[in-house]
Amino acid sequence: MKHPSTREFFAYWDEKRGGARAPDRSEIEPGAVRELLGDIFVLAYDVASGYPFRVAGTRVCALLGCDLKDRSFSALFTSDTRREIEDIIAVVSEELLAAVAGITATAQDGSQAHLELLLLPFNARAHAPLSLTGLLAPFESDPSLLRDFKSSFPARCANWRLHAASWSMKA
């Protein structure tokens, strides 16, 4: 994990899960991660719909130029990497493992931006659909580099790392 926001959100998630493999969604308090909310999102574990956004922070929406609610997360990725991101989401959700990746996105003007993607599972609850949370943090701090992103931005997965539930940043 290279981005400070990624490390901070993972540390919070790790603290909330305690000895469990993942925290319950209700244990995540938005106020405790207020400074990160713009980069945080929640996805529905709905394969047929491409893992749609249930909610997305304002900065994530601004990067893509639209409100992301109910839009497919996996559709943001190029066709040659879409299956990879779908497989990673399945592992995160079903095996309750955290995943972090470097992402390269291409804006409509052809410029590239580098981001870090963190995916974190929630514990499954009876009679509730599966969901997972995540954070998408750009390394570039100049908004002009990112303002041309639209909902169809192509992204490539690189350097995926899966972390077992026993792994902790406290080591």
C-alpha cells in the first residue's frame, strides 16, 4: 500500500474487524473516516450487474464525471482486464481477503493517471445481500490531470496483492 489514504482506510477496517475475518458493514462509521469519504465507495456483490456502486464518494464521482450509483464497477475497466477485476472482487467477497492494486487510467485527452485501488470485504449477514467497500485514490494531486475522466474511462489492473485476514499493518 503506497497511498496514505489507502493505508489509513485499511488500518481503520482492520481495527473494526478485530479478530474476525472482516467487519460487519454496520461497524464502519463514516464520521471516523471523514477525510477519506470522497475516495470511498461500496459495491453490491451482483455479478450479473457488474458489481454496481451502491454509493460512491464525491471525489470518485468527480474522477469519472458522473454519479456512480447503480453503475457497473467492472465496466470501468478495459475489456481485456474486466475479467481480472471481476475475479478479484469475487475473491475479496467470498474469501474475505483484502486486495490492493495499482491502476493506470486513461483520460479522454489521452493522458494517464495513476491510482491505488483498495477492496475490502464485509462480513456476510443473514438475509442481506453481499457487499464490499473500497477506496480509489489518485497519486496525482493536480485536479487538472483528472478532470477529463468520464464514466467510460479505461483502466488496467497492475500489481494486485491479496492479503489474508490475519495480515495486519500493525506488524
